[in-house]
Amino acid sequence: ALQYRIGQLYMISKHSHEQSDRGEGVEVVQNEPYEDPNHGNGQLTEKRVYLNRQLPSWARAVVPKIFYVTEKAWNYYPYTITAKHIVHVKCIFLLLQCSFLPKFSIHIETKYEDNKGSNDSIFDKEAKDLEREVCFIDIASDEIPERYYKESEDPKYFKSQKTGRGQLKEGWRDTHQPIMCSYKLVTVKFEVWGLQTRVEQFVHKVVRDILLIGHRQAFAWVDEWYVILTCLYFSFLLVEDMTMDEVREFERATQEATNKKIGVFPPAISISNISMPSSTRSAPSSAPSTPLSTDAPEFLTVPKDRPRKKSAPETLTLPDPAK
């Protein structure tokens, strides 16, 4: 579990930096420690994901040019060091909202277990959803969009020089150790008549592709982040209360570089403290919320006192055929 935690933080930071360019990518707004009375110590992160150019043509036609998704994550990944190994892991809550459409949200709850994906009841305590679909993601066998494929990041061909892990062939989940599974419960809400089904299906596919690509990269970049893991492990042997400052420093530096790479943009709408609708799955009750204003943004609003534009004269005089 500790190995995955380091690899995940490294992968998210590096992937965000690689995918960012001026006007597009991931801007980190907030990243700080957070303490929850129920889940313990964690990390609160708020990001803005600018992705207009990544939308399909039918979606770009209805969204503003400056469009972003607000992502808030409450990462409760505590661990207890006993006999030099991890004995307990918890979960991550992720909430995403659209910058100009308050009725759009994505909620992702994540739990981790040291198994091969065999726990079918890990989310049974959550409310049952008749539309729930179980989807297995295999980082070695599942296909990814061609534009994202890199042979150096293909687990079927990658071989780690530092750990000896890889290459992942058919049936690898039964033969490779160590292994763990990241379970995710993804809820998408797009309450707009006429577009709901199409948009929700599209978002679920995008989320699946992101998870598949990200975890392939976390595996293929192991030689880069394993050095951090080794230093951290020996630090635990020397100092029991050693924190993850080394990893957070790398994360902070990468985030600053990524923000500069994107450029600074003014908020597309105002933020207000309005509680979320009860029908929407929310983050932990103790976590702060950043719901979006239900008022239409300025660029979508027509002033009430604007005079009506005349496209033709009020009267039309036809020539007299007798003349």
C-alpha cells in the first residue's frame, strides 16, 4: 500500500505536468493537510482542470471557450507502521463540478485492499444503485486510445530495472506479487433534459480511460518513484514519526511548474456557499464544500434592458404596378 501511495502521488504530479499547456491542463488551487474527526489526518486538494480542447465537437459547441472542471479531493490515506509494514489503509473522496453548469458533478470514492479485485462487497455499505455496473480495469490487457499509447508505458513490454517487475503477460494477476486493487465507486450526475444519458455515458468512458492510462503510467514509471520510496522506507527505520515531506515537496514543485505552464485565468463564475442538493452524492459531511452558483455566468446572460435588434424595417412599401 505504501508503494502504491508514492507511485500514485508521483504519477498524478508528472501526468498533470505533461498534459498541461497554456490554457489547458491542471491548475492546483489548494493543497494542504486536512484533519477529519471520522477519517483522521489527510490531504485536501482543489484543482481546476481546463479541458476545452479535449472535448468532442458536439460538447465544444455548447460550452464557453474558458471551461474548467473544479476537482476537490479529500485524501485519507493513513497508515500504521507495525513490524515495518502497512497494516491499514482507508479511502479517498473526489468531487468534481463544472465551472458553468451547476447540475453537473462527478463523485468518486476510492478504497484500497491488498487483493486481486476479489472483494465484490467493498461498497455494500453505500446506498444501492440499480444502475450500478461493475467494470474491471486490466492495465496490461485493456486497450487505450491510440493517441495516448506509448510503448515505453505498455506494461506488456515494460521491465523495471530497479524492482524486476514486468513484463505483464496474460494471467499476470495470478502470478505477480506484490499486488493490490484500487476500488472506485464513480457517480456521474448531469441533470439536463435531452443530454443526460449521452453526457453521463461519455463521462464514464472518459473516467475509465483516465484511470487506465494513469495506472499504466504509475507502473511504468516505477523506476523513477521507487528511489523516493527507498529513501522514505529507510527514513522510517531511523525515525518512527517520519512524514512524507520528501514526496510532498516533489508534488509542490511540480504543481508550481504546471501552474506556470498553464497560465493564470480569472474564475469563470463566482463561488458561493450553497449546500448541494440532497439527491447528489456528496463528500464526507465533515469536509468543506465548494458548490457553484446556480445563476448563469455573465457570458450566458442576456441583459433585460438591452434593446431588441431590428433585422428589417418596421414597414415595407411595395412599388405600385400601375406606375
